[in-house]
Amino acid sequence: MANLKEIKRKIGSVKNTQKTTNAMKLVSSAKLRRTEELAKRSRVYAAKLTELLNEIAQKMQKASEEGLDNVYFKEVKDPRTVDIVFITADKGLCGGFNAQTIKRVNQLIADYKTANVKVRLRAIGRKGIDYFRFNNIDLNNEIIGLSAAPDYAQAAEFINEVSQAYVSGETDRIIMVHNGYVNMISQEIREDQVLPVDPSKLDLNSVSTSELEVEPDDDDTLLDALVKRYVEYSMYYALIDSLAAEHSARMQAMDAATKNAKEMVKSLTVQYNKARQEAITTELIEIISGMESMK
């Protein structure tokens, strides 16, 4: 016969867990709404920044007889060193959110290793950092706290250090990997080439209707400044996008956990009632048997 006190204790424990997971779901839902609004505003700014970058680059390309000759736009067909910047959460309890990002980074490492390309990792987020530390994989940069609370200044400082490595020739390509927000029930892995600037994101051959005039400059001062801001904001937006996806994934995970806890409470309650009935039946049998023995 099952122990009634033990079953009752389990029911209480599961109910407490259910309250906790439901509260976490509500918190993630509220945070998601705020982050989603921030992401929408950031997308508008990013689109305008990309449009301006395209405009300046196009003008510079047409103004120069040799076309656009800028370090930030020079694609290396056979890179020798690639820097991978990846973003994970500082906390767990968000389903496969972090695992998906780590899986993609591992796949990139394997692919580049096959092509004899050196890979340097630059990590944002405790979960990713802990994983690669545990597996004895070196990290060139690591920062905790930024993925949970995106800050433009910190994001710019982090990515500018990586950009300097590209400008100095230490690395030939910078790739950013993160789990991005699609909607409240889904996320997707996003892999973007930060530097050199991906031509597919721009349209340098389009017909410009702008009256903006740009003179050729040996130092490409204006273009360099725009690319710098473009890269910084790409980093910042990726952090916001990742945070929205994290809240979405955690909300889903906590919702599933709450439902599972509810089902477990039902199952334990049925088990408790059966055990209680068995106990009552046993007591009745013992009482009746005792009365019969006294006759």
C-alpha cells in the first residue's frame, strides 16, 4: 500500500513547482513584450542606417575610377582566420535556446577546421562560456551580463575590439551567431557576416535618387565612420533580438512545465485517492474481522 503522507508531500511539492513555473512564465511574458517593442524600434533605426551606408558606399564607388576600395568591403575568398562572435543567455530554463546556438557554433568550427581555417571564439553569455570552458576550448573574448541587459556602449566596445583585429589583418572574417526572435512561439538561428560588409545586404548597383554629394577621400573617413556605427549597431541589435528570443523560449518552456506539473498533480491525486480508499477498506476489514472474532 502506498504511503499516504509521501504522496501528499509529493502533491504539495509539485503544486509549489507549478506556482513557480507559472510565475516565471508571466515574468518572461512581460519582459518579452518590452523587449519586442525595443526590437521593433531598433529595426527601424537599423534599416535607416543600412540605407545610408548603402547610399554613401554607392556614391564612393561611382566617384572613384577603381570602384569601391575600402578595407571593410574587401572579401577574402580563402580566409585563414575567422572570428566567431556568438550570443547565449546567462541563465537556463529556456528549452533548447542555448543548445541550438552552441550546436551551430560547433558546426561552424568543424566546417572551418575541415577547410584548414583557424577559428577564434568570442563569447557573450554565461551558458556558452561555461560550455566551451568545460570542453577546454579557448575563448579569445568573453563577457557575462551583456546578453541579459543589452547596453550599446558595452556592445560597441566589445565588437570594436573584434573589428580592430579585422582591420589589422589578424582575422579575415567576422561572423556573428545568435538565436533570433521570430514570434512568441518560435526562434531561429541567425548567422551574419559582420566584416567584411556582406554585399548581399547592400545594393551598390541600384539607381540612386538621392541628391547627396560625396567627394572621394583617400581615408574614406565618412564611409569608415558609417561602417563602424553599422557594425556596432549590428552587435547591439543582435543582443536585443537574442534577448527577445530568450524570453520567448523561456515563456514556452515554463508554460510546458506548468502544464506537466498540472498533469502530475492530477495523477498523484488519483494515486492518493486510491491509496486512501485502500487504507479505509483495510481498516473496515480489520474492524469487521475483530467483531467476528468476538462472537
